[in-house]
Amino acid sequence: MIESRPAPPKRRPTVEDPWWIKTVLLAVAISFLVIFLLVPLITVFASAFQKGLGAYFATFSDPAAFAAIQLTLLVAGIAVPANLIFGVSAAWAIAKFDFPGKSLLITLIDLPFAVSPVVSGLIYVLVFGSQGWLGPALHDYNIRIIFAVPGIVLATIFVTFPFVARELIPIMQAQGSEEEQAAISLGASGWQTFWRVTLPSVRWGLIYGVILCNARAMGEFGAVSVVSGHIRGMTNTIPLHVEILYNEYNFVGAFAMASLLACLALVTLVIKSLVEWRMHVQEKSEEPVSSA
């Protein structure tokens, strides 16, 4: 007697959205990109080159502009490595260990996302200013934090420290600690486990977080504006120098400096896209090949 097999279930037809929904959503997305991204970028570069290449490059020969560029690179060069160390340490502790105050630490990492940059700058003024909690003691030792480079660095570190940690925490939590425990059981030390097991597995997320942190550090305005004092040629970063030139009706110079920031942002976006593409390629290469 031949046993009858149940008929295979019928495949449900694929439900697709109407064509007009796709068209409307695509039109809205493209319109927003054109209005809020493409048009402002074109305006910045068109205004920067309004009086020709000579006037454009003359902006960067100004000692105050050169000092602003140097200070921006210096602040980013200090803030990004500091946040790199903090982000790796915090992410490793949160993802690999359980300890009292873990939820509080995660909340504090997200604090700069909720606090206005201007408020964070005012906090440093209240702490390190001449009338602040530590201001008189610092003045006795001739140490200046506010209206000097250290205050700019501290404010920049504060507004940028979530980026690296927030990129690494979900990656480390998803990976678990089995690989590290296996390495330790085989005799590897803590540093060897970190350099040879943990770091290679999170390297793309780490690079991604560093890129975002660097972009925010170079473009920060609110917190830096409060603690810098706007001392021309000394405590002005590129965004602050743009504001000064614009207030002086030097529109070509202001837009020339703004175009430099825009170029740095575009380079950051290109690097970010390359990292995302490389991460996607790596994920595809690590997918198991299904056997026939």
C-alpha cells in the first residue's frame, strides 16, 4: 500500500507595496537630501570661490586662520585618542563583566547626547573658571583651564566620549566572552588576549567609532565657544573662526574656512562608507556556505 504524502503548502504570493508609495518615499528622501545637504554644500563652495582662487587661498594665509586650523587638529589629536582609551575600556568592562553600577555607567556614557553642548561648556566654567570651585586654587598655581587650550580639550572630550564606546558595546556584547576564555585557558595573558582576540574582532567597529568621534571633535562649536573666550589666533578653532569672519562681514573668508570643514566632513563620510563596505564584505565572507 502506497502511503500518500501530504501536499506541500502553497507558497503565498509576495505582497508588494504599491508603486506610488515607493515613489513618494523616494521623492521625500531625495528632496530632503537636496534641500538640507546638497544645496547648502553648493552654497558654501560657491560663496567661498565668489572672488576667485586668489581670495580663497588668501584666507588660509592669515595667521589667525592658520592658528585656528592648528588648534582644531591639536584638539582632535588629543580628544580622539583619549576617547579611544576610554571607549575600549568602558565597552570591555560593560560587555565582559558584571559589577555594581553597570547601568549607571551606561547612562553616564549617553549623557552628552542628552545635555546641550552649551550646558556642558558652562559646567566647565563653573568648575574651572576664575569664580568657580577650583578656579582660585588653579590661579594660585598659574594654571589656566578656561579661555585656554586645556578647557577646549576638556569640553571636546566631554561631547565626544560616547562615540567609540557606543560603537563597541553592542559588538562586544554580541560576541560574548567564549573566545577570550578559550585563549586564557590556553595560557594567554590578559594583554595577549586583548591584542590577539578581542581587538581584531572589533577592529571595524573601533575604526567606525574613531571616525565619528574625530568628525564631531573637529566640528564642535557650542561647548568650545563657551570655554574658549574667542581669543583670536589663540583659542579659536575653525568653527569659531568662521563665526568671527562672518560677523566681520568677511563672507569669502568665512565660507572659505567653512569649505575646509565641509571637505573634512566629506572625507570623513568617504572613510565611513569604505569602513561600512569593508565590514559588509567581511560579514559576507564569514557566512557559512550552505551545503547542497
